[in-house]
Amino acid sequence: MTNALTIASRRRRRHDATGAARQRSRSVRPPWEEPPTVVGQAAKGLTLGATLAVILVPLWIIVLTSFSTPGAVNRAGGLVIWPDGLSAETYRQMLNDPTVVTALMVSLGITVVGTAVSMAVSILCAYGLSRPRSLGHRFVLMLLIITMFVGGGLIPSFLVVTGLGGYGQWWALILPNAVSVFNILVLRAFYQETSSELIDAARMDGAGDWRILWSVVLPTSRAVTAVTSLFYAVGYWNSFFNVMLYMPTDSQKWPLQYVLLTYVNRGNGLPGSVNSGFGSAHAQTAPLSLQMAVVVLTLVPLVIVYPFVQKHLRTGVLTGAIKG
Amino acid sequence: MSTAAPKRPEGPARLDWRIRLRRDRSLLLMTVPAAALLLVFNYVPLFGIVTAFQEYDPLVGVWHSEWVGFDQFQQLFGDPAFWASMKNTLYLSFVQLILFFPVPIALALLLNSVMSERIRNLFQSVVYLPHFFSWVLAITIFQQMLGGAGVLNQFLRQHDIGTWDIMTDPHTFALLVTSQAIWKEAGWGIIVFLAALSAINSELYEAAAADGAGRFRRTWHITLPGLRGVIVLMLVLRLGNALSVGFEQFLVQREAVGHEAADVLDTFSFYYGIATGGYSYGAAAGLFKSVVSLLLIWGANTLAHAFGEDGLYRK
């Protein structure tokens, strides 16, 4: 067992090293290529810069507005583009707002539980289908792939979930979409590449398939585990349509995205907001900086996780695209 | 653990299925949770399609609802609202195909010509990011930039140029949703093209350069042919999804821009099916869409094969 594990880690290190070397060699201009022209370089730089700006400037404006004082928002006539008066007051206010805090907890809960369920189910299924010539794996694989092309559609799915008593239930937000066949195919493709020497060595040591999955396959495929977890977690974090279907009126169960839709996108007043002047009696739209703080809040978990997973994204997507 | 499982043979020799079952039972057991979830939430709804041929009544369920044959479809095909959403779907799909599809290819070509590793990595991390935003978030961002109270109109108002609320203007809605789609997904779309570009043999470029081919001729004669397979595959997928132009995107904006501009087949099915309780009517619209989509993907794939490409699968 230990023997197999050391081979696994050595193999991983070697893989990283060759990858890095290949990446470095690409950043040198080949000798046969024409030297770059000034106009060409300028046009290229401008296009790249403009593309980045289109994505980053809106985010900058929104984050800045969320950190601005009411005075700064007034002076700017709305969204703040240059830093004027900064304060974190809005965030204190937001984290005292029961609607937002409940929604944050609901979102975190659904995302954590949902991702755990999805990953457990997908990892098991992917490994179960990854061993060559195992009994019945073609049939199960077919069963999975068919669902990528044929589906009952929105209304039959809705009727099945409500028929099982899912209306207003937490599981209705998780189980119907817990399995992504795409993610299973990505995981499976990686598990198939786990060296058969390693697996045979572990089998010689008396390990069964559960043990092999846990001690050999999972430790050697951390990158793909990270990427598929991100895909699932983002799916749960971003979902709002199933809330619209299964708990549209129960605002205590609304996740953050639905709060964002209702109170920011559609501009309804935040009920029970602590700021004087727009209690539920008035139902006025929340102040702009507070709205923007809610936008930022939906971004925060993503921005925390993204840097760790980002370098693996390419591998995850390509494996799925090619083998799927 | 102690019973050494028989090794899975390399050759064609087949073991008796009972031995294989004994050997592979853990593997089969592992697939059960996922298969069970798919059976309940993907296969059972397939039988729910029968509601499209009924007058479904939630009080009595699928088993006791009245059968009406093709009445729902007859009504559907005579419904101007259905044809309006069909027209919107096809129009939006067409606009996206023309304006969206080339963007990731162009970005990938551009990025591929950048030598600096650091710039390439920075660019990729930024342009992939919006793919992970929800549609609610992406549209809220657009609203804050282009909406009635957004940055653009703030500027216009301060300079007395008049205002233009792009977010609620049905005339420019097609361009708006296409730019939203480009903003959110075009960056993510470059991944497959970048991979195809890096798979092109660099000796081809060297040989072409030695023969005197310049930058543009190399792009035309080596790069684009190298991308052909991926481009065709992406086109097949795009055509197969022509009737799904982005459900959540339209759901969020339907209120602001009005249903004449924002209703597509999916939202039609939702609003007429679930929101107003006409389950069978919505299911009929959904079934119609599924069948046409399958035909489209089959047709696009056949076309790809006719052009000598793989498409979704090898011929």
C-alpha cells in the first residue's frame, strides 16, 4: 500500500515538472517568426486591455459603490467611479439585516451539502465505471449518456418532484440536479488514466475496489476533484430557478441569488431592513450602496475559491469535452 | 479483502458472468446512487411526457387525468403567443450565432499570438471569471452599467444628452442579450480553441515560414484548417441547442422588457405550464421543443459528416 502511494506521489511530481518545462518553452518567440511590428503590438495590446476592462471596470464600480458613504453616492449621482468617501458601514448594516443573513446561510448550506452529495455520488459512479471490462459498465454508461440528450422537460420534472412531496422541501433544491453526467465523465476519464501498475500493486497488497478508490485513485486525482467540486459548488451557489419552482413564496428559505433578484434586480424594498426610512411599511428600494454590497456578497465565495482552482480549469474542461 | 479477486483479463477471453459479478459487485454498487438519482429525476419524467396528451389535473394525478390526444398540440399551433416565442427563439439564436460564435475564436487566436506567459495567464483568469457568475448577477451588473439608473445614463444625464434605458428597450433586446452572452461566456469559450491551437504541429509553421508564407497566409493555411474540427463540433452543438437560447437569462429580464420581446420557447413553457397551471399545455410546448432539438442535432451532425468532419461522434 505505502509502496503504491509513494509511486503515486513521485509520478505526480514528475508530471508537474514536465508540464512546467513545456509551458516555459512556449514563451520564447521561434526564430523563423517575423519580428513584431509596432502597430501590430499596439493593436493587440489595446484589444486585450479593452477586453479586460469590459469585465473588470463594472466589478470595480460595484465594489467601490458598496464601500462608499451615502454622501459619495449622492455626489456621484448614483454609482461611484472614483473613490470619494469610503466606509464599511454598509457592510455592517448588511450583516445586521436578517433577510440577507438568512439568505447567506441558506446559500452556504445548500452549496456545502449539495456539493458534498454530488461529489460523493459522482466519484463513486465515475470510479465504478472506470475499470476496463467490468460487468455492466457499458450499460450504466449508456444510461448516463442518454440523459444528456433526452429529457422529459421542465414540466414533467416539476410534476415528479412535487409528486414526491418536494414542494417547499430543501431536497428539491439539491437532489433533482445532484448528478451531472458531464462531471462524471470528466472524473471517469481521469480515473482511467490512473496507472494500472499502481492499482495492480494495491490489489496485490489485498486492497479491494473501495480501498483502491480511497487510497490510490483519489490522492492521485486531486486536481480533477477540485475542478468538479468547483463546477458543482458554482451550480448550487448560482441556482435560483429551482427556488422559483419549489419555494417561491417562503422568503425564509430564499438563497442569496433569489434575494439579489428580488431586492436588487427587481428593486423591491428589503423587508425588515434596519436602516430607518425603508422599513417594510414603506417598502422602498434599499440604498444603492447596500444593494451593491449584496452583489459583492454573492461574488465573495467565488473570488476566494477561484484562485485555487483556476490553474486546473483547462484540464477539467478539455477532458470532458474530448472524452465526453 | 483477503480473497484475491481474479484479475480483469486483457484479452478477449470472457469469464462466466457469475464470476464477473462476484469480482465487480463493489464497482456496480458504486454506480447505484448516481443511477438511482438519474432514474428518478431524469427517466421518470420521460414518462411524464404523457401529460402532453392529457388534460392534466394535479388533483387526480397522471393516472386518472383525461386523455385528449393531440388537442394540446392543436391548440398550441393555433396560439399566436407560441409562434411569437418561436420566432423570438429562432431570431435570438441566429443573432447569437452570427455575433457570438466568432468571438471566442478571435480571442483565442489573439491570445495564442501573445508570447508573454504572465499576460496569457492573467488574461485567461480574468475572462474565465464571468462564466462562474449566475445570470441574476450578470444581468444585475449590466443593469447597473446600462440601465435607467446605471452608469451610462448617469453620464448622459449629467451632460444633458437625454437618456436611454437599454435594459427595458424591446427594440434592441436581441443585441443586449447577445452582448450579455458574449460578456459572460465568450471568455470561457476560448478554452477549447486554445487547446486546438496548441495541438497544431509547430513544424508546419516553420516549414511555411521557410517557404516564404507571411503571418496571414500561415493563419489562413495552417491555423484555421487546424481549428476546423473544433469549429465544426462547436457549430453542431450550437445548432443542436438553437432552441435553448438561455432560459434563466430571459426569465430574469422578462419583467423589465416585456414578454413580447423576451418570451422564448422555454419561458413560454414555464409561464403557460407552471405559473398559470396549464401543465399539459406547457408540457406539449416542451415536448415539441425537445423533438425539434433532437432533429436539429441529428441534422447538424449529418451535415458535419458530409463535410468530412467528426461532429459529435465518429461515423
